[in-house]
Amino acid sequence: MAKSEETNSHSGERSDNAKIHVTGAELQALIDNAVAKAMDRQFRESSGTQSRTRSVTHVKAKTHSGAHSKPPSKKSEPKKVEDDNHSSNHSSVPKQEIELKRDPYSRSCTYKYFVSCKPRDFTGEKGAVDCMTWIDEMDTVVDISGCADRDVVKYVSQSFKGDALAWWRSLLQAAGKATLYGLSWEQFVALIKENFCPQHEVERIESDFVSLVMKNLDCQAYLTTFNTLSRLVPYLVTPEPRRIARFIGGLAPEIKASVKASRPTTFRSVADLSLSLTQDVVRLRAMRSSEENKRKREDDTSRRSEKRHRGNNDHRKGSGSRKNDQQSGEKPRCKICRRHHFGRCRLDTKSQSFEKRCGICKSTDHKAVDCKKMKDATCFGCNEKGHIRPNCPKFAKKAEEGKKTNARVFKMDAKEAVLDDNVITGTFLVNDIFARVLFDSGADKSFVDNKFCKLLNLPVKTLSVKYEVELADGTLETASTVLDGCVISIRNHSFPLSLLPFKLAGFDIVIGMDWLSSNQAQILCNRKQVIVKTPSGESLTIQGDTQHGLPEQVSMLKASRCMQKGCVIYMAQVTIDEPKPKIEDIPVISEYPEVFPEELPGLPPDRQVEFRIDIIPGTAPVARAPYRLAPTEMKELRTQLDDLLAKGFIRPSSSPWGAPILFVKKKDGSMRLCIDYRELNKVTIKNRYPLPRIDDLFDQLQGASYFSKIDLRSGYHQLKVKEEDVHKTAFRTRYGHYEFLVMPFGLTNAPAAFMDLMNRVCKPYLDKFVIVFIDDILIYSKSQAEHENHLRRILKLLYQEKLYAKFSKCEFWLREVQFLDML
């Protein structure tokens, strides 16, 4: 076959030529592919969009069909295939020479083209199903638009609205656009699912999918629901054999065995087979139902015919039947008393001839209670004379006083209840006291633990009827008192509650069927929910505890959404009282108590480093109005200003500079005075002094076994500000205008300046047995004796440099240490 090369002259584009030998059938496939691409490109251009890649396929064919065909010359031009006119008789074409040319340029997806694909908005307010469906739809939009990986997060996030938009903006503010827009599509999807797919909704979808079965032989509805749910939980149907097995497991029993026996290898085949078999079963049932209805109609017609025939015969016998019976001496059977007799039955109460008789003397003019022969009557209940059974005093007394009613309660402890998926528990207010409650449909009555009963402080009433309570182990215990007037509060709704005091294990209250039935309760064990009717007729859903391990940590944003949905939230604070160590009890530390004062003694001495604030030349002084403060913050401001003035850290100022102040809470609950120096920081020349890498610091700890951690007290206040820069630290308050003589918090170069000071102070021991990060000092040693020597050296150094530490935040003689939030 001749070889040829060709240069594309359109717009100066470059193309590579390839020669491939194919059969006629392969040629047709390539032609169809080229036509489809051309139609797709024409559709995109007509809608005002640009295709991502353009390709033009040129085909040069050389056909060897016999002696009558002339061989083409080497200079002949290739033909462009535009139609499938060679579709017939492909086998007659032995070989074809194809020359493919591709457009060398491609354009990336623009946001305008992405929006033309109509991506759906997402609010994050409709639950996990809507979230997963939106992700599925958006994945399709990303594929169709051909959006580049670098733009996918940026484009898709423009579809956020409502809660989703607020969440996204908070992430942008916290992490920055560069970080979030650099996420891959999979990471972005995982981030959305984590925040908008609550775990209990995902578990519900999984439960619905696992329990999905075909109903009413409607295979099409089952297939649609299966495909919808499987897209939401794809990990339950991966790989393909697992998907097939789950689909077969939910089929109707009439076709399940047949489908399973066919051993299908693809999901499409099992779906088609199931649809076909279901249609056959439905058709067969319809035929059987039609035949059965036809047979019933024939039977009914036959019975009516026989009845008419029998009725005519009875009419012909007619009036002579009773006469014949009397003459023959045979008594007819009575339909009321089922005995054989003539005339009306004495037990026929509807008959006018019916008369009530005394049960003692058989007279019709009085009742048994008024009979004069009552004294001769014998009670068959107690075998005594003078009364009859309905009036027996012993029987009445036994019925009222001696009767015991059986009740049941399922008694279990709290650990068993948490592990049991069929048990619903929760914490609710009962008479304004938090109680651990178990909803037990196996208990006939509601019970309260004897210990919790004392907290309610309500009068206990004695029951007229005692209850024998049957426990889970079969033993019986008696409950004879009741507590009325209890009220349980559930999501701002109050319900009355009567409780029987009883000895319970692990729960304060067990709510039984008496309360559940009176409030029309529905129990959903798989969701751990109880649905009750409020006094106004509304449905109230009570969510039981679903934790099987440690409580889940949620973000503030997620907690706010839960509160908006009406979830019950409990706030608790745990305080552990531990004995505080004393300086005199710690070896080596007791030798240097001056290093750990309660307060800084005053202005720091002149040091090797002074804090400077270098401003960009030509910058005018910046001043801002004070922020509004709460009354408690105003009180705290006055206190801290007086303290700073007394220590000499600040002084009144007349500087043209002025920054506002605000308060930030510390870990211990106290408030830290912070100056908003953001405007000053913008015009400050940055100090490029490098802070050490944390991982490099920890590399120095190899082989160490003993550690001590020292945290300087108000470290920044132990470094003076250069005198000519003091006026730049000025800040405005309602109580006056002040400026710092020591380095304040919030200045851009403060960490670097203090790091420089600590490196100069600790230079003789740095990286030998000490590492320093700003105002945190870590001393490490290989042995106890060595650590004692190292610790003494550092404390002596701090004492000489008049650097002071905060004893409550220091730790000594540790075998492992958490430093800079790393262990």
C-alpha cells in the first residue's frame, strides 16, 4: 500500500499523520465515531459554547476490488468521510488506509459554559438524601462540562445557598481560598458529606436499603427504588457480585429461587430476568384469578338454583307439616334452647309469653332477692345458707380487697440498654429533675426507682389493688403504692405520669404501656424513636440515645443547626479537684522560688534586645474609635487598667496613634486584654527573623527520658519597647488614652522579637538539653541525675536574667510531655 504524508493547511494547524491497516468493519466503526463527534461539535457550537477538544478525521481509502480498479497515485489527496455510505458489504473491502488528523488545541471549561449545564442549587437544609442526590447530579454536571480539576471546587461552590453558603464562607475565612480551591473533587465531596449528611440519616438510608424488598410483585418499582438507594450508599453494592446478591435477596419469593438458580453475572441480566419472571407470575395469577372467579360464579348460580328448587318442594308440603309432626309424636328441635318441644320456647325473651321466675321458689311474681324462702337458700360459693352467690359477702370482700393484679416489667441495667438496639432510652426532666428514662413496651405499668422517688418529694399513696410484678427472670415482687402528680417534660411539652415505686437497676424511671397507650405512642426500634401525640393532637418524635461509644464531637456550626431543628442539648462542666503541687515539695525548684512569683515585680530591666516598631516611610498615624463593650467587660477593663498602671507597664498618652481594645477569654475563664493593632500591623515593616520548625525541635529529643516544661509569666511584658516607638503602641479606652512601655500582645513582630531574646539568653545550652519556642522552654535529659543538673542550670540562668515563670503552668520531672500540643 502506498504511503503518503499530508500537511493540514487550515489556519496553519499542525497535525500528525498515521497509517493504519484495518478491515471494512473496523473502518465503519471509525466512520460512525467520527460522525458522532462531528454532530456533538455542531450541537455545542449552535448553543453558543465551545467544545473542549476539536477533532477532524480524514480518511484516505485505497480499495483493492479487482482488475477493474486503478491503483491511486501517491500524490492523490485523502478523502474526508462525511457519511456512512460504505456501510453495506463491508466484507468485500479487504483493507483500508486511514489517515487521522486531530485539532492541536483545546479550550478549558469556562464558568459561563459550566452554568449553561444548569447545576442545581444546594442549601443543605433537606437532609442526607438531598445532599447525596445533589452530589450525584453535580458529578454528572462536572463530567458533562469537562470542568478542569483546578476549577471544579470554585465552580461547584457557587451553587451553595442558605446554610450551605454560610458554612462555606466560614471555611473560606478559616482556611483560605487557596487551600479550599486546591481540594480534589473527592476531598470536596467528603467535606460536604461530613457536614450535611448526619450519621443517623445515613444509618436510616442504609437500613432502608438493607431491608428493601419487592412488594405486590411490582418489579419495576423495586428496581427503581434499589437503583436510587444504591446510588446513595454505593459502598454497600461494591463490587458487582455484591450488588447482584443484594438485589436477589429482596426479590419476591415466587421468583427469587429461579433468578438465583440462573447464576447471573451482570446486574443488567438479573434485572431483565426479574422483570420477565415477574410479568409471567402476574400473568399467571391473573389467569388463575379469572378462572377462580368464573368457577365461583358458576357455583353461586348452582346453589341459587338448588335453593329455589328446595323452596318449591317445602311450599308444596306446606301447612300439613306441623300437623303431621304432632300426629306422629315427633317433637321439633327448638332453635333457641336446642331442645325438642312443641309451642313457644320459655327462653325466648322476645316473646310476650316470656316470664321471669324466682330462682329459689320458681314463682313469677317476685325475684330471688325478694323471696321469702331466702333463709333456706344455699350459696354455692361459700356453701352457707341465708344468701345466694351474687350476694355472698365473702366473695365481694375477696374481689375488692384480696385481689392482686399481675403486671410485668423488663428489668435491665443501663449498660445492657445501651448495647441493645431494641431498647430506647433518654434523659428527660421529671418534675424539673433530670431522670434516666427507659421506654419499655414490655412493662404494663410505669415505675420509678426507690432512690429517685425520694428526690421527687411527692406523697406516696397506697393502692387499693396490689400488683404482682413479674421480672425478666420470672421472679415476682409486689408493688402496693403509687406516686401521682408527676410530670415529664419532653421538648417543651408536659405529660402527666403515674409511677409505682420499685427497685430498678440503672434507670430512674421505666415508662410502660399505661403511659404509651394513653399517649398513642408508636415505637420505632430501628431508629430508636418514640412518636407520641401531644395534648393539642400534634405528633412529637422522641429521639432515644444512639451512642454506642464515646460521644461524638461536633462543630459549633453543626450544634447550631441541631438547635434550630429542635434537638435537646445538655451543657455540662466537669471539674476535677486535684491537690496542687507546691514549690517547696519539688526537688531543685524549691531552690529558686524567686523565679516563680505570683505577679511580675514591675518594669523589666534593659535586655540584649529591645522591641522596635519600624513604620513604612511616609505613613500617617492611624487611630480608631473604641469598640463597644459589655458592662462586665467595662468593669474588667477598669480593673486591668489600674493593675497595669500600678505595675508601670502603661502610662497616659497624647499620641496621635490609637487602637481599640477588646477582651478574649483564657482557658481558665479569666479575660485577657487585647489591643486591635491590625491597622498598625499593616504599615509595619515585617521582621523576617525565622521561627524554628516544630518538627526540627522534636528531633532533638531522641533518647531523652526526663522532661521539664517552663512557661514564662506574661512573657511579652518582660521585654521593653524602644522609647522612640512607645507612642505607636497607644490605645484608646473610655477611661483614657494610654501607651505601653512593655511589649503588648497583638503586634506583628512581637513573636520574632521575643524568640530572638530567648535564643540569645539560652544560647549556651540551646539544642544541648534545651529547646525554646517563644516563651515556652523545654528541658530534656537522658537520666534523672543529668536532668537535675540541667534543670538547676536553666533556673539559675532565668534568675540571673530576671525572667519569671508561671508556676501553675509549669511541669517538672515528667517521663513524657505534651509540648506545643504535641506528645
